[in-house]
Amino acid sequence: MMASTTSAPAATASAALALLLLGVGCSARNGGADDVSDVVLRVGDQIDGAQALLEASGELDDVPYTIEWSTFTSGPPLLEALHADAVDIGQVGNTPPVFAAAAGSDMRIVAAFASSPDSTSIVVPTDSDIESPADLVGHSIAVTKGSSAHGQLLGVVKAEGLAFDDIDVNYVQPADALAAFSEGQADAWAAWDPYIAQAEDRVGAKILVSAEGYSNTFTFQVAAVDALEDPAKEAALEDYVGRVHRAVLWSAAHPDAYAKVWSQHTGLPEEVTRIAAERRAPAPRPIDTELIASEQDLADAFADAGEIPEAPVMADYVDDRFNDLVPEAEG
């Protein structure tokens, strides 16, 4: 499941540590700055995740704890690892928490970001006879089960008055989906960036329909309950979430610099990561009633479609303790 693991160096200067933790509000929350120098924060990541983002923005330069990175193919296996106590926190899209909550996972959404609807789309070959979402009937479509693309596909199917049985849905991980789509074994592919940009670059794919009007396009930082209940890890999580918030705003203002580092991390062509970085344009946002209601609508839709046994109460799987870290966007 885990594809790679790297560690960031731990800082040793206690004065700098105390100032850093005070700066992100740990003193106010925990009644004093916890010493996190011995903490190993296990972070789950994806190809579109946080490691390249934090490195490019300089947010990994002074981390006062050790980060142990593990890379996953998509959000569902990442949250499986979190449930198995192999990960403390990780970045996923809007749908993996719904499936994890339906399975009773001990996880909480602790940070949220709004991305452009164009960053989650259904793509088809340039010469495809599929010209509208209704044309998907009877065609094969590749999608990763429990991913944000699965959520968008559900939204499209519902809006068109269809059911999953009306299309030939193939549940595969992104690498296999790209291969199937590239080789003509799938008529369409529901995906997210940078996979969309990769399909456009590799086989000249075109976007049939984006997530606009079909599903929310939130991404989340999701943490394990056990990590949140450990004072030292909570302090490290708070610091980490603050870094991700700052890095996200930085990436929106510096897409070229971010794309360069992202390309180096993934081996994807820089033109692919640049398109993905510019198209995604994420922004930090608080965890609030609007967000929870949107996630509940998604959970209800998956339950109605028979994709999960019953809809979990998504309000039970959010934690807004880090809302005060959400920065104001510049400009």
C-alpha cells in the first residue's frame, strides 16, 4: 500500500520551537506549548498531495518534529491506513471521508480547501462520439471507487436521471485507469488533476464535463482520532495544518514554481503539473455548516445509489478545532 517513505529532520532549538507553537495558537489551545521535538507525524500523501506543495513553498524548512511520509494511489487506501493506525493525517478529496465514515472509521476532517470544479472531470478521447453526459449510457467508464471522481460521476448520473447500471462502470486505481483509457479499453474516465492534465497531454483527451453543478470539490486534511487526543501530536497536527494552509495560498500565487517542484516529485512533465496547478486553484476554507451539509448530501446520494449500506452522519466526522488557522486570502 505504501509506495514511499521519507523523513524531515527534527529541530532542536527549544526557543524557536516555543515561538513557532505560540505563533500557531498551541499555547492558547493546550494551556502551554507542548514539546513536539520527539513527535513523529505520519502523513499520508498522494500524487496531488502535500509533500511537494510544502517543499516548494518552503514550509518544510523549519519543522520542529519529524514527518514520515507515505504515498498512496488515492484517498480510499490512505484512509484505510489511517484507520489501521499507520497514518496520523492525510490529504483526500470529498468522497473518501464518506466511505470511511460509512465504515465507522475513527477519523475526523480537520481542514478543508475549495478547489475549482474543473479539477475533477470526466474525460473522453478527442474523436469520441460521446458528446454529452447522456451519451455515457452503454459506454464503459473508468473511475476509482470512493474517490472524488466517483462522487462527480454519481452527481452526473443523478442529474441525467440515470443509474450506475446504465453505464459500464469499471472500478480501478488511477494508474490502471490511465492505461485502460490510453489503450481504448475505457470509453471515458472520471478523474482529477493531475490525471486529467496527464490524459490531455498523453492521448489528447478532452473534458466532457467538469464537476460544476454536479458535486462539491472540497479537499480535506483528515486526522486519526487517536492522534488528535494525544497532546503532543495534536500540537504537531496544528502546526502541520497551518503550514498546509499557508502553502496552499502560496501555490495559488506561484503556480509555476509549485509546478516545477511537483514535476520533480512525480516525474510528470512540468507542462502537466503547471496545467494542473493553475486549474486546481485551491483556497483554505473553514469547516462550517455549509460544508457539512454538502458532505451529508453526498453521503445521502451514495446511500440512495446503493454504493454504501447507509448514509453516515457526517457532522460526527468533522472537527473544527483548527478553524482559527484558516488564513485570509490576499487581495
